[in-house]
Amino acid sequence: MIAPGALGAMNDRETTNGAATDRDLRPVIVRLTDIQRKCRSAGARNREADDVDRRLTAILDRLGDADEPDAEPPPFAALARELFAVERFFESNGFLSVAKEVAHVERLLEKLAAPGETAAPWVPRPEAQAAVERDRDRTAGRDEDDRREDEAGPEEPSRWAIPRPLAGVIVVFVAALAVCVAIIARHELGGRPRVLAAPAIPSPTPPLVQPSTPTPAPRDAERTPAPGAVLATEVGRARLALVEGDVDAVVDHLSRAALVDPDHQTVLGTAQQLVDLLVARADSAAESGLWEVADLTLGRAEGLAIRFGLETLNIEETRARHARLDRFRFIRPSETAAIRAAAGARVTVIFKDGSTRASIIKDVDGLELLLDEDTTVRGGALYYVDRVPLSEIEVLKVWE
């Protein structure tokens, strides 16, 4: 039940916005219906998924009843609390995006709740409450019957019952007879005669009373997890590895998930995120002058895209953009041998104070870098060699 103040607030909202309450609930119902569809795709053999499905069905029925003209507003706070278990189910099975959608719907219901409304326990349907009362009556009837049997005391043994010692003798005799029959059948089917020893018939002895020792319960056979559970587990692990940046682990988990369903949306979505990550790494390598690393990374991204049937247009555009760039490499001031080998190449000197200077490398003389410079003067150009201390240089950007 919603407090009278909440009903007044809802009527004010209807008057102010000029729309009915069911129009405000329509986004919530649409989101819950989509969440229920995703829940059913989690696995038909998952009992927890069935419980969550029934919970969502009850919530949708309650929200649907609010469309009636004279219906009371639903208990939004209680319905929001019911969605907490749904959110935990998707989060524990690796469906983090669906869990966020459930949390969003939960917040929407909490906003629709009246200020004085409390999240009291909610009974989904009156007929469900009646079923609970009928079960309680049947349980009470069974307890009364048990009590009457206890008061009546143990039943007297029938005079036609077989005594236990005689029953033990009969069991032993039947077992000996079965052994004899088995030996005769083996002799007849064996193809050659065998000497059979007459089985000794044990004398009738009273059955031994075995000590009452607890029998260990047999271990349940290991059950093979359902395909839906395997898919959800592997996709969840792949997404965690993707957040950590472990590309190899992501590929391994996606490969196991693809064995269950290679066309599942979660598998394709995670694969697309991995391809985008590799393209971003290739761009970063190209900006640092690591062209071989950039080419290898783009090749790996293209292979994954082809394997999962994804678009490769972004990869081709990135490779074409890298081909149009002027390639360069970075050389540190301490690498004097590499600087001498790059003599005559264009260079952008990046100083430690952040300033830059474009020139041509000539040589290294001790602790100084020699640069070929030229300046325009009246009547021609003046060429000279400028000396730059290596201690002032942060890095050299040598163009190929």
C-alpha cells in the first residue's frame, strides 16, 4: 500500500506533466522485459535463473496491474528491493552490463516511491498467499496424524510373520542355490568337462548382529556444467582479463566460450573490444616510432576480427594512415654510435626545457652534437656547423 501523500504526489505528477502514470512506468516495464529475456537465455538448466525469471514475472504482473484505472499504485520501494536479488544473479554470472541495467531500474523504482513509503515485505499475489495457507493446513494435518500414531503405540506383530532366524536361513539357502546354478551354467558353456565340488551347505545359524556403523554417503558424481554456465563463466573471465590488459588470456577465454556458442552477442562484443584495444595499441606504438610493433599489432587485430566474423574496415584505415606518416625513430643522447650512423639524416632535437630544433646530423664530437646549419645571406646561403651539448638534449627524433 502507498501512503495517501504518495497518491497525492502521483496525481500531481499526472496533472503537471499531462501524462498518465502508466506512461511513466512504460520505460521500467520495457527494461524489465528485456532483462527477463536475457535471464532466460542464461541457461534452461539453471535453477537460480528460473527463480529470477519467476521473480521478474511477478514484478511485471504487479506493474502491469497498475495500468487499471482504479488500481492502487504498486509498492515501488518493495519492488525495488526485490530487484536486488536479480542484480546479484547477473553480477555473479559475469553479466556486468545486465547487472547495471537492473540497478538502474531499481533506482527508477526508488524514485517513484512516495516519501513515506517503506520497503515492507511484499507478497506477489493473493492467490499465492492462499496457496501458502493451504500448505500450512496440510502440514498441520500430517503432524496431527503422526501424534495419533505415537499415542497408539507399536503395532502387535502378525502371527503370519516369518521369524528373523528362519528368514536368515532361507536367505543363505537361496544364495547357495544360486551359486550352484552359476557353476553348472559355466560348466555347460565352457566346452570341456570340469570337476565340480559339491558346495557345502552351511548349517542353520542365527544371523549375526552387525554393529551399527555409519555408512559413508556415496560421493555425487561430478556433474558437467551446463553450456550456458560455461559460456557465462568464460566470457566473464575474458572481460576481467581485458580490463587488466592481458590479451593472451582474453583470447584463451574467448576461444573456450566460442566452443559453446561462437555467435553469442557477449562473445562477439568482447571480441570487438579486444580488436579495438589492439588498434589503439598500434596507434600508440606508431606515435613512439615503433613501426614494427605497430604492424604486428594490427596484424593480430585483423586475424582476430576475421576469426570472429567482425568488420576490418577500422584496421585497414589505421594501416593506411600509418603508411602516410613520415616514419622516425628516437635516439637518446647517450647512444653516440647510433647518432654517428644517422649522419646526414633530418633530425628534430628535443631539449630538456621542452623546446625543439630542426636540423641535420653531422657527427658527435666528444660531449657535443654537431649539426649542419645554413642561413640565407645577401647573395646566397651561409653553411656552418653548430655545436650542441649532449647534456641539454632530452631525445633526438631522427626522420627516415
